[in-house]
Amino acid sequence: MSTPKETPLMEKIVSLCKRRGFIFQSSEIYGGINGFWDYGPLGAELKRNVKDLWWRSMTRMREDVVGLDATIIMHPNIWKASGHVDTFTDPMLDCKTCKGRFRADQINEIPCPQKPSKCVNQCEGEKTEPRPFNLMFTTHVGPIADDDNVAYLRPETAQAIFAQFKNVVDSSRVKIPFGIAQVGKAFRNEVTPRNFTFRSREFEQMELEFFIKPDEVVHKQHGGVAQLGVDGHPGEPQPNWGWQLWHKYWVEERIRFYEGIGLPRTSLAEYWQSKEELAHYAKACVDILYKFPFGTQELEGIAARGDFDLAQHQKHSGKSQEYFDQEAATKYVPHVIEPSAGADRLVLALLCEAFFEEQTTDEKGKTETRTVLRFHPRIAPVKVGIFPLLKNKPELVAKAREVFETLRPSMNVFYDEGGSIGKRYARQDEAGTPFGVTIDFDTLGENGPDLKETVTLRHRDTQAQERVPISKLLGRILPLVS
Ligand code: ATP
């Protein structure tokens, strides 16, 4: 099985991910399985940080969003109502020359995987007509595998939120406008998984459905609907906002989130879908794109979906999805703004953004390449590396273990006593660890009382070092990593 190595930079990132235990090919010992990836020890921490930060900023830090954790397999009628059974397809075609199978809309981007010599890069062989290919994975529920028992692995987490809308409203004292957030696995039988984890067949989504009043209700209640001003953040939510301002608000909130974890606006782009591109029910859809080494591609989509989803479930289930709005003294099916992000694509973007190679020259004049992952401290898998200067001095080791135990309950720290201090710094630079703490003879007070109980705190990006009392270490580092 080939590993995608579409650009030299991606090749380096893919290789670092494997070497340092960020991302492995799934089932590698059996030759791998295309479109499936596993997160190793560092990758698991990185991805967990990403999901936790999303959850914190989208639910815990807000009074108007609650969470949900629904099943992957749901009643198949959910996917009938949502339109996925009938229309969640990609156009697929076969190349008669190389026998490769492609997405018709990507035919010019994908090198022929089978016989590049025949089809060269543009896959110039004779093609079949494109035909729709449904991306949902099917399975059977119960012991009998027939058509009556077909079920689907969810291709998105969003539908469970719509299906549970009524239960959340009835159980949680939420009032519109409010949102329901969910993080979880989604599955799509992508025709051509590629670009490392960017297009996988199993991945994780982080989705919010934010329910709002229909504009007519806002208009009736407030005598008008606030208009979208010039560019920029529309500010704090107001009762007279309609879908346009809520949509803009969420686009800006999401970009701020990305900035807060180390993806600067300059690495991002917005793509506003044209009227012709929009789904028939959607009022607007913005893709937030990241400038990946293989091209500027979607990280997240933010759609204003009207009342399409709840109305569909109302129709197919026969259960009212109306909400009684006490303030407006009326009933309606709420409209929705949907910021929908992928955790794996975000992890990949963070890895690409963080990856740096630098030439360093040591005191003997030897030049080496230093690989650094400049993760924002909030998402870094390991926050602090703890190093006793020498491993064969029990006092140094004991003090280092003491520092380790002091920091450990508050953050992920890594204790390392193997090899020269330079090598240990280099290993942590490559893992993206923002801080290093070295315990030396000064810490033990062997060179006088002034530096006793202090350690060297090293900053990964500047390589600057400072002396910090052990008693102040936690207070110094914690605000920077949380
Ligand atoms: P694309 O056009 O790239 O296939 P999409 O528009 O179908 O993506 P959505 O259905 O809007 O994607 O899904 C929301 C988010 O889920 C995407 O922005 C992306 O981050 C993530 N996502 C979707 N498909 C995949 C996939 N195959 N692998 C990894 N992440 C995915």
C-alpha cells in the first residue's frame, strides 16, 4: 500500500508522523487499509487536545450551547429523511485503460494509481460515463443480513442532533437561539482517499447545530431584522439578529478559534459558495480553508440551512419538530446555522503549520538540520519535558522526579534522562513540546544558595533559557498551556 507523498514537504511530515508516533497507517502489519489511519501516542494527545478545546470553546464557555453524544448506527429512516440515502453520492468513473476508479470531478488532479506509465498523470485512458456512488457504509443490525436489516454507519454527526432536538429542548431548559454540539466518528466510503488523513474513510467531526428564529419571527418581534454591516465580527449576539448575522457571527467565531490554537488568518481562506453551488435548501455556505502543502482545501463548512433538516424529520417521522417561543408567542420550526469541522483535517493542518526545519551549527562547527514542531502550547501533545542533567546522580534524578510529580496532575509532562541534554531538547523539539525544564547542580544548591531550588526553563521556539524557582514553575507554565 502506498503512502501519499504528494509534495516533498508532505513527504517529510508523513515520515515525521510515523517516526515520532503521531500517525500510523491502520493495520500496517497486514499491508494497511486505504483511507484508515491510527493516531500513535503523540497523535492521540494532539487530537484529544484539539477535540477538548473545541468542546470547551463551543459548549462549556458558552451559556447557549449544550452537548450530545449519540450512536454511530441510527434508525435508517434518519438517512432517508436527511437525503443521504438518495443523494449522498459522488460521481464515479472507471478508466478502461488502467482499470483505476476515480471521482469524476477529480480526474485531472489524481495520478493514475495503477499503471502510471499508461495513463501518465492526467489519466488519459478511455473512461466510462460517471455514475453516482453512495458514500455511506452499510451494515446489518441483528443476526439476519437481508435488506430489511440494513443500517448505515453515520456519514456525519449532525443528523443525530436534529433527531434529538425535541428531547434536548424538553429536558434542558434551552431557549432559542441555542445550539447542540457533538464530537464523534463519521464514515464515508470515499472513492479516492488521499492526501494523508485529509480525505479518510473513517474520521471525526466536531459539529454544532445552532438553532435560531426564522427571520419572519424576528421581524415581527423586533420590528425588523438587523442588517449585516461591513466586514469584521458582528459583535455580541443581539435579539434582532436574523440568519445572515448569525451566520457571519459563526464564521468569525470559528476563525477566532483557529487563530487561538495556532492557525493564523494568513494561513486560512474563506470560500463563499455561489448561488449555483449551494444546496437547494441552503441560504449561504462558507468553507474555511487551510493552505495545505497540497493545496488550499476545506477545514470546515459553515452553512445556513434554513429549516430543511428539522422539517424533513418532521415529515418523515410524523412527529412535530415545532418549538413554542414564549417571548414571540408563536410556534415555528427553528432554522439552523451549522459550523461543521473535521478533527483529523484540523490535526493535519496543525501539523503542517507547526512543521519547521532549521539549520543549526554546534560549538564544533558541525551543521545539522533541526526539525521543530512549533505547536501552540494549548494543543501541544506534551507541554513540558523534564530533564535531570545527569542520570547517574541520584540527587538530580530525585529532584527531577519531584518537579515531574508537581506538574503532572495539571498537564501532560514527559520525563527523560537518556542521552545528552542537547539530544533530549532535540527530541522534544521534534515532538512539539513548548517547554523544557532542566534540573542541574545549581538546583541542588551546590554552587551557592542563590540558585538553590531553581531550574532552567527552556522555550522551544526561541531556545531562550531562564532560571525559575520550582515553587513558581506551575504558575508560570499553566496559563501558557491552557
Ligand atoms: P469535501 O468536499 O472535502 O468532501 P464535504 O464538504 O463533503 O468535504 P462536509 O460534509 O461539509 O464535508 O463535512 C464537514 C467536515 O468534515 C469537513 O469540512 C471536513 O473537515 C470533515 N470531513 C468530511 N469528509 C472528510 C473525510 N473524508 N476525511 C476527513 N475529514 C472529512
